[in-house]
Amino acid sequence: MKKKEHSDALLERLFDAEKRMRVIKLFIRNEAAAFTAKDVAGRLKITTKAAKEHLEKLAAIGFVTARHFRRGAQYQTNASFVLYDDVKNLVVKTSPYADDTIARKLQRVKGLRLAVIAGVFLNDTSSRVDLLLVGDGMLARVLRTIIQDLESRTGKEINYTTMGSDEYKYRSNMNDRFIKDIFEHAHKVVVDKLK
């Protein structure tokens, strides 16, 4: 019974804030990486103070380990954390973002004709890309903003590819291996204006 009480307390401390869940996702999806509070803040678009607070709480319960240096601390996932496998399974099984939310965000991209999600969005580690964007005259600045937001929510760098409509049609007609790979793995079309 004592172990259950201990696990319950750990769960409460682990999941007590939305931003903390984003920090957890970042560490689960980047297991081998070490991050400073400033790194976490930049990746998740939160303040350094908030990142440090969440990291200290996660270190206190053992979810991450901290290595302290003169200029601060680096944090890394602690795979021997008592609930690590359970938390990892939970994070991996949950979609990082709802398809309609991604579609809504991408609708803001002028000239976008086709958007296909795969990889991290569908928990498929074998996919070559996470996001395929096809269109003409898409603004790089708008795309970068959306990609950064998606990265901050997923906790993972988004591997994406953009191409013009003519290039996409040509490559599709030629049975291009890259295009075939995307559509042979788990994928979902969230914007389709090519027809």
C-alpha cells in the first residue's frame, strides 16, 4: 500500500500543470539530450523562470537528473525513475496535437495546397518526415512560426518538407521514393486543396 501512495503522490506532482506536461514530453521525446532551463524555455516558448521551476520539481521527484555547473544546471531524462516506462508509454500513445488544430493552424499559410502529417504526430518513428507541406508562394516566416509552435507543443523538433505544387505533382507521377514512403507509412491528410 505504501508503494501505491508513493506512486499516487508522484503522479500528482508529475502532472500538476499543463506546462509541466510539455516539459515531460520534451524529455521523453528527446531521451538522450541534456537541456538547461534556458534550452527548455526556448524550445517550449515559456519563461526561463517557469522552465527552471518545472525542472527543479521534476528533479526533486527523480524524473530528471541534474548536473550542476558554475553557470547553471543541465537536466536529462532519468530512465530509472520508478514510473518512467508508464509515463513514456502515456506520452508516446497520446497524439501530440489534434489533427483539426494542426489543420486550423496551417490554414493561415497563404498558398498552402496540401498538408500531410506523419511521424511524431502519429507516433510513427519510421516515417521520414513529420509534416509534408505543398504549395506555392508560402511565406517562410509564417511557416516558421507555425512549426515553432508545433515543436513547442510536441516537445520534438519537427522534420518537415516543403515543395511547390508542380514539383509535388511531378514527383508523384514519377513514383518518387520519398513521396511513396510518406504515403506508405502512417499518415493523415489535414489540408487538401490540390483537386
